[in-house]
Amino acid sequence: MIRSILNFLADGASYVFGKVVQIFTFLKDRFLDLNPFEKLIVINAGIAFFAIVRPVASYYIFETYYYINNKIAHQLIGIVIVMFITQKFYNKITFMIRELLCSLYLIQMIYLHAAGEISKAPYKLNFGYSLNIAVPIIFMAASYLSYRYYESP
């Protein structure tokens, strides 16, 4: 009885592990089939998720630091999703959509700090703000280079 239960658990674990290996192999093959600039977009997506969770500013009050999160981080998640969806479509329209979304996000991030809208408390910027500025710039550059890669003969 115990042996049959253990065999069942071992078979189930083996099946799940096999499926996980199959998924990772599929993702690895799909990544290797991308052009170098689309690979940069995929890598930058990981950095984007790191930028989303990092605080953009902090302020010191009552002998401790309080951290301020990015108010528009949900938009960066949307940009990452659009970047992944548009990887299979190589035309001018998808290029313009990518550039427009990234530039709008970049303008909003710069505006938040310039207008003092990150917080009403006196704050200092953290590394997360720099990441939130760098990620859309990298997305825009990689998107442009990928567009040029497919447009050139």
C-alpha cells in the first residue's frame, strides 16, 4: 500500500518535472530564435520588473526612512506586456506603438519629479527612479534597433 502511494507520488513528481523541463526548453529555444535586439528587450523586461518594486524616493522623518513607491508602476507592467506581444509583428505600426508608450511613460516619470508629485514631503531620489528612467530608454533604443534590423535588406 505505501509502496504504491510512493510510486504514484514519484510518477507524479517525474511528470511535473518533465513538463517544467519541456516549458523551459521551449522558452530557451524561443529566446534563441529572437534577433539580438529583441533579446535585449526580453532581458530589459526582467530589469523592468525589478524597477517596478524598487522605491523611487525616500524621506527621513522621526529618525527613520520612509520609502515611496512608483505611482505609475502599473503602466510599466503594461509596457512590458506590449513589448512581448509585439515581438512577432515587425512593422512600422508596432514600432510606433512601442516608441509612443515608452516615451509617454518617460515623460510622466520626469514630470512626477519635476512637479514634485512623487511626495509632498521633502524627499530624495533613490536608485529605483533611475531604473524607471533607464528602462523605457533601453526599450526605445532596442525597439528602434530591432525595427532597423528587420527593415534593412
